[in-house]
Amino acid sequence: MQTNILVTGGAGFVGRNLVARLIKGNETKTIWVIDDLSTGISPHQWPELKLEAAGREGDIHIFQAKGTPGTIKFIKSDVLPVFLGELGNIPVTISFKLPKMDYVYHLASIVGGRVKIDGDPLSVGLDLAIDSVFFLWAAKVNRPDRILYASSSAAYPISLQEADKDIALREEMIDFEKGFAAPDFTYGWSKLTGEFLSRIAHRNYGLSAAVIRPFSGYGEWQEPVYPVPAIAMRAAAKYDPLYVWGTGEQCRDFVHIEDCITCMLLAIENIKDGSAVNIGSGVATSFLELATLMGDIAGYKPKVKGKAGMPVGVAKRYCDPEYTREKLGFYPTISLREGMTRVVEVAGKRIEIGVPIPE
């Protein structure tokens, strides 16, 4: 039986790792990837999955993963014209029609790390359009069997993430019936709205939708605009002092991308009502601690210092993982040291091939 899966934003860091997991196995699948490559990587260059070009159908580029019966169909496009074209709301000419989807993983968003969130908030606000058009398309045109919406820990109230507070963020702290406090800038507002649309899609249109709130996901081939790979490259190059942005005292809940993907797959199979689960470890680690760990992994003991004048975000963001454990039986399996060891090793390879070291 043929399974059709759509991954919007599938050429980005999370999307590539998701597709790499989905394509495994003996089941015949077609994985549709829509991405404009504004921040993603073309499929023939993916470091997480080796693909071979297998032809073209108009604007659809076809790829095969060696050793699997699955097919990847890649569409280089912003998701908005694709969905609006199928809705018939604007005169967009597209040379294809998406099939009825069994699964949709909606990851597409405006991304670029803290620099983008703080430096270009109105552009990030386009996520509101992306998500509203997506859910309208899902409800009115395609009606996929299951949807996963990728929200973010940025949806949580920033008032609960201040330096003088030590609160593990729980799913119930976002309550659409009783009200909520301000999330993290336009990115947080857009994700909060996407979560609300997920609930409406289920309640008003009968769609099965699950929502995830990942905390600080990281992995080997994450783009160096994000802090973990950037610090890792400086550590691999044995910078001393080893700088982190801000004071370095800001804390995050780091979870490896492989664990993130595992939780995503569990969520889409087990949640239907548009409700959300956290993806995190429940442990708050400061960037000073993280950089010290990376220095140790790289085999030296640098002085770790903060760097003023750089965007840092909230002071302390970590989750309470208990509800996800109860709901999905999910536990992260990759320790912080193991995960960061992998990241530092790849950081060294990046330096060898001439990737610039972020300052």
C-alpha cells in the first residue's frame, strides 16, 4: 500500500532529519517535500541522507534513498503559493496537484536563530500567514489523515522565563480557554496562533492534529547561525577564550534531534485533538556550562566568557517533561555529553572543508 507523506520546510535541519527517519523501512512511501531553500539545503546535498536523483516530473524533482523502496518528491517553492493555488484563492499556476496525504508534518516557518527573531520580527510574522493558509488548505482541500504542527517553546509566556524564576514549563501553562501571557516576540505569537489553529482544525473540521513544543533542539549538521554548532566550531578550533553570546548564564533545555524526531513520530500517531506536548529533557544548562563541556570534549580547558551586545533571548527556558512521558512514553535517550561529542566532531569536519567559524 502506498503511503503519501508531506513535510513542509523539509529541507531544513529538522525536516531533513525527519525525512531520513521516515524513509527507512520496507514500506512503500512517497515523501513530498516543499521548501524554497531560503535556509534549507537542496536534497542532493543533504548530509543526513544520501540521495540519488531519479528524474523529474515538471517542477517535481524525484530522489531515491539507497536501500529503501521509498521515493522523495521535492518541490522548490514557498509553501504559500502551493496551498493558495490549490485553494483557488489567487491566480497561481502550478504544474502539479498534491495527492491526498496520509501524514503531514508542517514544519515550514521563517527561521534564522535569535538574530532573525530579534532583528527582523515582521518578516518572522509571516509565519502567521503560512500557518493560516496551511490549515485552510488541510481543512478545505486535502484533508490529510494526520497532521503534526511544529510549535515551539517560544510559545510559553516570557514572564515565566526570567532570571529570578526557576520554573519548569508545563503544557498547562498555555490555556486557550482561560487566557495566557505574552509569548516570545512575533515568533512566539505565530506559534501560539498555529497551536490555536490546530485545535480549531480538530474541533471544527474533524482533522486529526498533534502539536509539539520542542525546546532547544540541536544536532550534528545544524546550521551555524544557531548557538550550539557555532560554539562547537569555536571549540573544535580551540579558541581561548571561548566566547558565548550574552553573559552565558542564560539557560536552555537541550535535546538531540534524534530524540526530537522520535517524539514527533509518537505524537502524530497518538494525539488527535490539537493538544501539545513538550519535547525536552527537563534539565536547564547554561551556555557557560555548555561551552565548558565542549572545550572538554575538544581536549582543552578554555576560559569561557560572555560576549556583550549580542541577542540572547529569555534568561531561563526548560520544560517539565512529565506529561510527555505519561502521554507518549517518551524519554530522551541521548545524553548531553554524547550529543555534544557528535556535534564537536562534525564541527571539526566543517572547519576542514572551509566552513567559516562564527564569531
